[in-house]
Amino acid sequence: MNVFGRVKTSINTREAAERYGVEVNRHGKALCPFHNDRNPSLFVDDDHYHCYACGEHGDVIDLTAKLFGLKLYEAAQKLAYDFGITQDKPPDKAMQEKQNRKSEAQRLRENEKLCFSALLEYMKLLQEWKRLYVPRTPEDKHDDRFVEACHNLDYVEYLVDLLIMGDSYERKEVIEMVMTDSKLQKLQKHLKKVRKEEKHIGEQEL
Ligand SMILES: [Zn+2]
């Protein structure tokens, strides 16, 4: 692997940006150093950066070249030097960290799938309940399912919206929130119970 490959596979763009003085906030946003930026428009991810205002974008080597006015090869050399990556000494630690991040990203994607399918199923169920069990007359006792739908539907729709339309940080926050305190497991259990009950009712009606 040449110096470009070694640098790209072992150095995180965000870490390099921070090391070279670009302050990246927890949403991955920073004040863009390539134009006169007043609100953070630069988005810095693990393997690239992009400015939503001036359009600058690239990988860790492009970033370093732009910041220091270097040629790409010089920028790669600088990164290799600054992050201790040499040809004869493979960047074990850097490589390991990169792999850990990768598996973390994978885990996040898997969790996102689980959260999304459970929330989507719950949302459809609540929408159906709200329609089916709405009290028809003022004297009707409120059905528990209708009450549950009234309590939870707006919020669940909001979470599903965020998972569909939100940026990666909003989605991550939703996933983390749903994964804490075994909320997801409780929801899955609830859905399973409902499915079982509905199947039972279906059988009775036959
Ligand atoms: Zn910019």
C-alpha cells in the first residue's frame, strides 16, 4: 500500500481536522476554514468533509492539502508523519481504531434497522387502533387501545419521521434513546403480545 492508501485507511478525517485546529462539534459540524463562515457549514465525517456553503469537499488528504497549501503527496506525507504512520511500521493502533469504528458503524446500522421496523409496526398499529376503537358515542367507555394510541401515536410518528428524514446525528440520537433501558425489547415484546392476541381474536371469529 502506498502512502495515500495507508493514510486514508488509518487516519480519521475528523481527528485530523481537530488536530489541525478545526473545531468540530458533537454534530460533526465546524466553521469552514475555506470561506468566511459565520455558522458552522462544514460537515466532517470519519472519511470525508463537505461544506454546505462553499462546496469544498474531499478526504483527509484533500483537507490537509487545502489547510496547509500543500500538494496532495506532501499532504499525505505530512499526515503520515504527524500520525506516526511509516512504511516499515504498520499503523496497528490506528488500523485497529479504524476497524473498531467500522464495527461500531455496523452495529449502529443493525440497531437502526431493528428500531425502525419496531417503531414502524407500532405506528401502523396505533394508527389502526385510533381509527377502529374511537368512541362512537359520548357514553362509550374508552377502549384501552384507543387511549394508548392517543398517548403514543404523535410521538411514535415523530420518531419514525426522524429515522426517515433526519440526518445521521438525529437518527443516532433516536436509536440511542430507543436502545436505552431496554425500551426496544419492551416494545418488541408488546408487539408480539398484540400480534398473538389479534391472531387469537381472528381465530375466534372464524
Ligand atoms: Zn466552506
